[in-house]
Amino acid sequence: MCNLEYNRGNGFTLIELIMVIVVVGILSVPAAYIMIHFVQNTIYLPSQMNTDMILERIQDVLIEGDATAKGLRFSRAMSSIADDDLTFINQDGDTVRYRLDTGNGKLYRSIDGGTEYVVPYYWPSGVTAAGLSGAVFTYYDSAETVTADAEDVRWITIGLSVQDGAGQVEQWEGHSEGMSAVYVPRFQ
């Protein structure tokens, strides 16, 4: 005769296996959420930091200048003004022009009528700039009213929006906006 004795201590029951699967499933939900958040941040944050860095650099070059030419803070006289275009003479006697090309969304600078260069020079593809409320530059006179006369300019506000692609967070694209102002001294 055959001895068919069943030993329950050698295996797992179906209920025990189902309970382990349920516990592992419950523990994996927060881990999956954390992984999704981590992956999104590794893609989105560099893009956002890139647009923040470009905006900061544009504002710094416009206001302070760089090794090539001094910026608006060192202006001696305004030559011509427009919403997306500004020409001035700085304290070194350089004629500096800043122009936002609304077609490709890049800011250009030329010095003494020379070649236009992109500001900043490391402009990545897919990143565009635009003026806030449709204009990069807004000009004010000494009474703090908006002016269109280059000789009356005493304050300039600079409003910029820089974005990667369409600037949609859902698409992990960066978008930065900044507003700054600079006093324009009047020299006789």
C-alpha cells in the first residue's frame, strides 16, 4: 500500500500567497508615485533651470553689460526707443543696440553698428523670449509717465518671458518671467 501523507509545513497556502501579493501591491503604490515624481523632476527641472538662467543672464547683460559693452545702467544718452528695440550710447561712447526678434524669439545686441550677436551667446534650440504684455521695454519720463521720446527717458522697465517649447509644465517645458527696471541718468 502507498503511504500518501500530506505535510502542511512544506509550502504556502493560496491565501498566504494572495496576502503577500496584496501587501507588496500596497507598498509599491507610493514607490511608483515617488519614481514618477523623480523622473519628471529629472526632465522638467533642468529645463526650468535653463530658462531661469537665460532670463537672468539677459537681464544682467541688458542692465549691467559684460566685457564687450556696458549696459543700460551706464547709459549716457538714448538714441532710439521702441517696444522691442533700444539703442543707446554708454559711458564708454559705444552705441549699443538691443533688439528682440519676434520671429525667432531671440534677443540680439550690436555694438557701434557691427554684427548682431545673440544674448546670451549660449541660447539653446527650442527656447524663445518674448516681451511681457507685448513689449520688452517700457519707457518713463521724470514724471514717471510713459514716453515715446528718447530724450525724455529716465526709467526703463524690462519685462521678459523665456520659455522652452510652449512652456507647458505638463510637457516638462520650462517657463520663466521677469520684470526689472533701470534708472537712466541724464548727462548734459
